[in-house]
Amino acid sequence: MARKKEILIEGAKYLTTVNNQMELDIIQSLLASFDIHIYIRDALSGSFIRILMGSSMFDADIFVKEEDYPTAFDAIQGNYDNL
């Protein structure tokens, strides 16, 4: 099943997909240090499970505001010279 990342959140751009809660927490913390807010779209019923259990075992797509995308991309790639 193809995931349509480009139409999910208006005004936001797809950044990456994480496979577990630990990866999500690391990226969220890293981007928060640059004052970048993330938007999360869970796969399948992951949103419900995240609300119920506090985390999800399903993949989650991370989006950021379009104007924050260059900084967010460089941060998760480790390109700190560009920041």
C-alpha cells in the first residue's frame, strides 16, 4: 500500500519515517533544540495506539513546516555546518 506523504498535512513537508518510539523521541528532541515543531502521521491505527498506550509500534511519518524543512533536514543528516 503506497503512502501519500505529499497530501497529508497542508503547509508541512515530509521529513522522514521512523520505525519506533525511540527514533521518534530522538528526532523530536533534536528538532526541538532548533525550535522546530514536528507533526506526526502514524501508520495504520498507530494514532489510536499512541493515544491509548503513550507510544506506537507502527511506523510514523514526521513532517515539519515548509520553512523549517532545510534546517530540519540538515539537523537529522548531521550537516551542522549548514545550520
